[in-house]
Amino acid sequence: MRRRIIIVTAVHPPSAQFLPDAYKSLCEQELPDGWEWHWLIQEDGKSDDVAPYVPDDARVTFRQGRPGGPGVARTIALANADGEYIKILDADDQLPAGALARDLAALEADRTIGWTTSRVLDLLPDGSTVGFEGDPEPGPIERGAVLDFWKANGFRAQVHPATLFVRRDLLLAIGGWMALPASEDTGLLLALNATSRGWFSSEVGLLYRKWPGQATSQASHTEAAERDARMAVVEARARALAYFQWRYPPATG
């Protein structure tokens, strides 16, 4: 029986136009023998505007649900996630060649690693890409390191939550994505880092599309009062998890 990586994508009508590009990037991924991917596309709402962009492929499952934001859409998609690993892929982003295989290799090689992240390039409207300085050294990310950096650098993590590749059981134990109107993926990243070691790959693992309709470019995303509240609850959750000392992998013996 083939082992599966589940790709989870939340989508709403404005971003549906980019699904074919995301699909193309998935089809270009090469996995080790015995492995396959399955793409769960979950619409945040119920419209007639997304389905026309969903690829006709047995490896792709499309579902809809009442709107609640991308975190809710991704979490409800976990009901149909029957693989050992979960890869996050936003509808408007793309995976460079080799990204899935590198993520998989890191977690298959070390059971003490719960999740991986990787280097990101912004994909600009003209097709060019822009990188960033300040990536961490490739290799393990110890528990608490992301929270410490995030707190000391104006709520900016040193690794990107849109690149996460996670063990399914760990993701379910954490409770999926946070119930927030934004920053739900940052909340997940910090919760994962509070409970388990991670991994950073210096190879580019995501092309992060920049376009006017993306949620992070809207004024509501940076409105001060809500942003402060989001950051406060994200930090509080991570610190509470660290305080209670729940750890992955679980102790044995």
C-alpha cells in the first residue's frame, strides 16, 4: 500500500484563479517509491466560482463548507486527511521542484522532528522572485526558538508558516489552526514549536505569490487593535503549551 502526503489548501473565489498553477507545481513533484500525494481543496464557503478551477484528477478532492476563514477551512479538511503527513499549500502559492521530497526526507530521517519549514521567495506579478535575508541556519529548530525570535523581532518569525509540513498526529493533537481571523498559521507554527523540534531547509520550498487580492495585503490585516489581540492570544497559547510541558514525540517506557 502506498503511503500518502496530504496537501491541504483553503480557497475562496478571489484566489481560485491560481489553483491551476498550484496544481502544476504539485504535478512536478517527485517522491520516493511507495509515496503519493493527495490534494484536499476546501472552499471557505459555498459558491459556484471555485469548482471551475479545480483540476479533474483522482488525486484531488474538492469540498465546500460554511465560511469561517482559512484556518477553519483547513481544519475541517483534516476530516478527510488519511495520510501520515500534512503539507500546507495556499491556493495562490506554488511548490518548487523537490520541495515535498525534501520535507519528507527530513521527517522520515528523524522521529524527534515534528515539522519542517523552508526558505521562501516572493513571486511578484511580473513573474520575478525576491528572496530575504536572515534565514536561520539549515537544520533543527529547537523548542521555543521561534517564539523567542518572533517576540524579539516585532512579531515576525524567522521561518514562514506557509511552508509547514507536519506529522498528521501532531497537527491533530495541537488542534489544527487557531480560530483567528488572520495569523492562524503563525499561531500553529508557534504551538508546534512550543511542543516539538522542527527543521529548516535552506532550499527554496515555496513561491509566495504577491498580488492585490491576497488577505495579508488588506488594510484589515494590519488594523492595530485586532492585530494586537491576535498576537496576544498566539503568544499566550504557545506559552501555555510550553508551561504544561506537553512534548512530541511522547515519552515511552
